[in-house]
Amino acid sequence: MSYYVASDARGSGVGSHLVQALLEQSRILSLGLMVAYIFDDNLASRHVLEPFAFEYGGCLPAAARDSRRMHDVSYWYLSL
């Protein structure tokens, strides 16, 4: 899964609500595993995932580019 929260909505809990909704639908669909890919240096996204018991899986170096630079991408997983 991947999600993006607009800058003016960050810190309001919308990211947590998005993840909660995605997890609920994934369980209904019996998907079994949820994997999240985030920029490794994005601490806010880590803080969104950790309360849901996502586990750190690893890091892909220089795997994604935004408008400014390359980023390492970490992946996090949760058995459903």
C-alpha cells in the first residue's frame, strides 16, 4: 500500500484513518499480508504505521525519486 497526505492535512490523523480503512478492507478481502512502501527518511509515515504493528522489512537504496532527489525506500509489512 502507499498513501499520500496533503501538506495542509498532515498531523491531523488523516494518515492513520486512511491506513485503518485500508486494513479493514484488506481483512474483509482476506488478503493475508499488507506491505507499505515509504521514503525511508519519512518519520511521519513510520509513526503512522507503528501503532498498527507493522514491522520493518528492509530498505531499497535510491529506489524512488521525488521532484528533488532520490530516496531510499523502506518496506513495512503486517500479517492480516
